[in-house]
Amino acid sequence: QVQLVESGGGLVQPGGSLRLSCAASTRIVSIRTMDWYRQAPGKERELVAAITSGGTTNYADSVKGRFTISRDYAKNTVYLQMNSLKPEDTAVYYCHVAAQLYATLYDYWGQGTQVTVSS
């Protein structure tokens, strides 16, 4: 069973930076996308950033120019570099991996890591 483990969350002041990591417990074949979502209290979970198997990236408008997603397939890891953090970035951040093997789709989720931006 594949497990995704996030790390790197914490408390940071506005304007600061954090780097989130998400490591898979085992190699995931046929990855389609690796993504980061976030969920703030009282709000729905939203897609923050995604990277496809071909390396194409996509970002929510609210984080464009501040966040960068990257991945290291050899290490089964996806990263989210977050710069110029704002209080509204406060949320639980979740790692997600979508894979497809033949006609079967697989969705893997991490347990989440808390990011708090506050002075």
C-alpha cells in the first residue's frame, strides 16, 4: 500500500518561506500528476499546484509567482516551495498523486501538514 508522507509545515511570519516535501513509501508507476491541495478552516479543499508526468506545471491564481512545485521521481518525492507567504495561505496542505495503470485510476493522499502564516 502506497503511503504519502508530508513534511516541512510550520509557523512562519508573513513574507517568509517554507518548503513542503511529500515522499511516497514506494515507487508509484504510471504517475499522471503530483499535486498539492490545501484546506483552510471552513473552506473547501482547493488545488494549489500540480505537475504532470511531462513536467507541465499549473498553479492557482492566488499563488502564482510565489509558489513553485517540483518533483524528483528517483526519490518518489514532490516539493512545494512557498515564498512571500501571506496569512491567507494558512491551511492544511495535502499531497496528492494520481496514477493510471491500464484502465485503473489510483488516487493517493497524504495525511496533511499544517502551515500557519502569522506574526
